[in-house]
Amino acid sequence: MAELKFKPVRHSHKEFLAKAATRKGFVEAYDALALEYQVAGQMLKARSRAGLTQDAVAERMGTTKSAVSRLESAGKHAPSLATLKRYAQAVGCELQVKLVRQRAA
């Protein structure tokens, strides 16, 4: 199994969001997908910490790079818990899910 190290491309997410927020409807659409973006962000950070490419994760999961790309794309695909668990294991993590009581309004 090939272990590939990579260096992430430097990107300022804050700058990207600030620019995108000026577009009509962006804030509402972004807020509607907040949980999906949070999960995708955690996946990308975990893969980056593991020093793995999408190809390497795909190999560990027994799937394709394009499938991993879809998993890491917020809002385009809703992965099952089993798939998230396999992804977590592939990047050296464990999946934890919890329900948190909503705050009273």
C-alpha cells in the first residue's frame, strides 16, 4: 500500500467566505448546509493530519478517489455512518457521533 505524503495548498477559508458572502443568497444557502460543511471540514483536517492524499484514503477504504472526493464535498453527498466510519479508520481516527440538546430560545 503506497503511503503518499502531500502538502496542502495554502488557502484562506475566511477570505473565501468573506468574498462569497457578498453574493446574493450565499449566506442563507451556506447556513442551511452548516452541519455538512462542519463534517467535511473535519474530514479534510483529519486527512491532512494523516498526510494522506485522496488516492491513499481511497486505497485504504477499497474505493475510488472520486468517491473520496464526493465524501469530502459538503452538500453534494450524504454518506452513511458506515462509510464515515471507514473513512475515519482510513485516516487513523475513530468516528464519534453525539446528539446535543438544543438551547432554549
